[in-house]
Amino acid sequence: MSSEFTALVSDIVERSEKILLETPLCSRCLGRLFAKYGLGLSNQDRGLMIKTLLALKIFTEYSRGESSRRNHYMLALNGGDQLASSYMKIYGEEISPLSCYICGGKFTGSFIQEVSEKACEILREHDASSFLIGVVVDEEISRRELDLLVKYGLESMESIKRELKREIGKKVAENCGSTPNFTNPDVVVVVKIERDFTYSITSESNPVFISGRYWKLGRNISHVPWITRSGFKKYSVSIQEFVGEALRSIYQSEDVVIHAAGREDVDARMIGSGRPLIIEIKKPVKRSIGIEEANKALRELSRRYPIVLELFSRTTRSSKVFVKNEAKLRRKVYRVAVYSPEEILPQDLVKLEEFFSNREVKQRTPTRILRRKKDREKTKRVYAVRIVQVSRRVFESLIYCDGGLYVKELIHGDYGRTVPSFAEVVGKPLIPIELDVVLVED
Ligand SMILES: [Zn+2]
């Protein structure tokens, strides 16, 4: 053994003696005060080692006639059974040791076992394959720790909260086959420890996030239920209700919500590529449902509603923000059917195709949504336009443009609030009669 190591151990033993002369501590709580030194031992074993060395010290001192019985008595009183029995062997006097100043002698292996079993039960109830343990300890316990830290200058100490968290986490991982996950756990289990070491357990089940795409094959379908002032649903179905109806029961979830990459007008279809979205399944009782099973339920429901939704893979909370935020950056292709009260001439259509090639468009907030959105101007770009004439007064146009461009206003000009517009370029009033989103770029 190196002399450095011997010096370290004897320093730890000396300081422990000083502490135990004044403060009762169990082996685990004593060992934790010197956690930083490690010595390849758990807190419990380190504390036990220190106490064994102290017992040897008592025997040596006694046989040399060096120390006072009072010191030995105090160490026996505060050092738990081990030192008390050494004292009894020497002095023939029984002592009932005091309970630990920090944990009252309650922080034991069987305590950890009991708590972890209950935590496992909760994880099983939530069908969780990953978890995170949180620990809250009563203020009084923290105050006592701080007390010792300040009084004895114990910068080597680990907090009881940290040890509880680690030990419970380890046991849970061993016992119930869930893996700890610090960033994205299925369930967070919080153990609250009172000053007398009674405890309560609460849990927070994180939502399941799944990425996918949806198609709206009919019109008048909103994203979320649209309730009128008189309390009626304005449209018979919404994407969110559709997803909820298909998935709530198989995940046994409280609620299902959607986060889409932008949205089309209620009366526009979403065809072609479909639109990306993230589905959030809140407080699911069953988490380990395969994507295929969920897709099957969605397909089944598509027979009753003109909505198609396909899920791709499990994802994380952060992708929800990503999908919503970068929606504006995705370019779109729209198909719009346009009616003109005046006759449309072939040269009008050529003019439109030529004019709207990589053209900047300035749009003030459309009058139809001014009630709920602030009036401001934004600049978007139309990259290309392709037109087919359907009849003398109707044509169909494909418009490739920036995300967030208001297409209906691009057609009719919105009383000069969108410049330039189709109507302005051909010098005739134009009315968009049908709108579809054909492509949302990846
Ligand atoms: Zn203790």
C-alpha cells in the first residue's frame, strides 16, 4: 500500500472520528461524506470500512491505556451497532446507539428495494420501456447535510438526493428491464422523501410522438374541431378528431393532438404528396403499439371519412417544433380552378404563365382573416404557373410558390392588397372556385 494511500485513509478515519464524537451516522451516510475519494467502494462499504478501522483504533488505544472511556462511549453511541459492540466487549456495558442524524437509519438496501419495486409497478402500468428517476428530499434533510458540510468542511461529500437517485435507478433498471433515459424517457418517476423517510411516488407519463403525413380528399375538413359561437361543430370532421377516433382506444390515451407543417384552407383539399405532421398521443397506457397496428386502424377509418393518414416512425418532442417551424420554408404546389365573369382568351393565359415566372408578390394580411390576424405585409415568391383552359370562363392553374403564400388572394387581388395578382395581370375579375394543395416539399 502506498504511503499516500495510507495517509489518505488515516486522514479520513481521523476526520470521521471527530464527526462521530458529535453526530450519530449510519455507515451509508458516513461513507457518503467521503464519496469523492471513492476507494472503489460504495458509500455503504466505505462507511463500514471507516467504522471497522475506528473499532480497531478503540481496541489499540484501550490496550495501550491511551484514551478516555468517554470518547469511546461517544463513538459507540453515535457509530451504530458495530462500534457499540466493540465498546461492550471492552467495557462490558450495553449501549443502545442513536439513530442516524441524516436518515434516521432508514436509508438501507431494503428501502431501495422497496421503492424500486413500487417504481417498477408504475412503469409496468404505463407500459414504459425507458424511465427517469427524480428524487425530492425534505428540506430538513438537506439542511442537516449542509450543516455537516459547513461544520466539517466536507467538500468530498455526495448529496443524499444523488445517491438515492442513482441507487433507485440502478435497482429499477435491474428489476424491471426498463432502461434509464435522461433526455427522452417514457415515464418520469418522482420519489418524494419526507424527513422521517416515509415516501410517496408520483409519475409523469410522457406523450408518444409519431411522424406521418395526411391527405384530405374532401373539402370542408378542418385541422381541429371548429366550434361556432352557438356551440355547434361547423364541419362534421377534423383531422384531429379523425386521428383521435382511430388511435385513442388502441393506445388507451387521454387525448391525441396533431402538429402539422402548416395548414391549408378548410375548403381546400390536400392531395398529391400529402402534408407532414406529428401526432402526439398524451398519457398513453399502452405505449408499445407497433406503427403497423396504428396504420391499420387509420386505414380502417379512412373508409368512413375522406381523410388518409399514414404514420412513419416514432419521433421525439423536438421534431414537433421542427415540423411546425420549418413549414414556412417548404415550397408548395397548388391547383386552383378559377372562374371569370368575362370571357378568358388564350393570350390571357399565356400572359399569366409568362408573367408569374420567378415573380415576387407582396401581400397584406387577407381581408377574410383580418379579424383574427394582425395586418402586416409579407413578400413571397411565385416560381412558376401552368394553366389549362377548361371552358370559356373557367381555367385550372398549377402554382408553384413559397409556403405561406395566400393563393386565393393571388388570384383575385384582394382589393389591391395582393400585388401583383392574376386579376390585375389579365385586367379581368377572377374568382377562385376550388383549391387543392398538390405538393408540400420535403
Ligand atoms: Zn443514515
